[in-house]
Amino acid sequence: MKISVKAALLSAFVCPGAGHFYLKQRATGNIILVTAVAAISYLCWHAYQKAQLISEKIINGEIPLQLDAIYSAVTQAPAGNEALWINIATAAFVLSWLFGVADSYRLGRQQDKK
């Protein structure tokens, strides 16, 4: 298997930046990895906060203990700055992953030619 394909597959299926680490491009790999981890950490933190808020409302009786009421609270779209930051984090995660795959393939192609 060519180096370029192996690097792209590592970035695509293992974690963002893995292909760069395989190609010994540690600085770029770290930037991609840190961006992806920061974005996914923010998204997980936000999901945890929303779950905590919904569970507190259930305990306080603000939301009845019925599946449709809980489902409605869970699927309620965020608004304002909250939605903006969620969209930014999602975009950062997806773009870092796609950039990692494409760039590791590009760098691997350069090494294949040598």
C-alpha cells in the first residue's frame, strides 16, 4: 500500500492528525489533533450541560416524566450565541478531520514520488 493511501486512511479512520504523525509531520498533526479534540470536547460539554438542565427540570417537576415531553426538551434547538458556538465547534471538528485526510494524502504523495 502506498504511503499516501496509508496516511489518508489513518487520518480518516483512526483520528484527525494520525496520518501526519505517520508521515513524521508532528507539528501539523498536533494542530489538527488539538483542534479536533477541543471541538469535540466543547460539543460533549454542551451535551452534558443540556442533559443536566433537562434532568433538573424533570426532578423539579417542570417537565413531566413522559417520553414525548422529554424528547421535546432534548430536541429543542439551541438559540442565539449557543447555536453559533455549537455550529463553530461542529465546523471546526469536521474541517480539521477533512483537512487532515486531504493534507496527509498530499504529503504522502510527495513522499511516494521520492
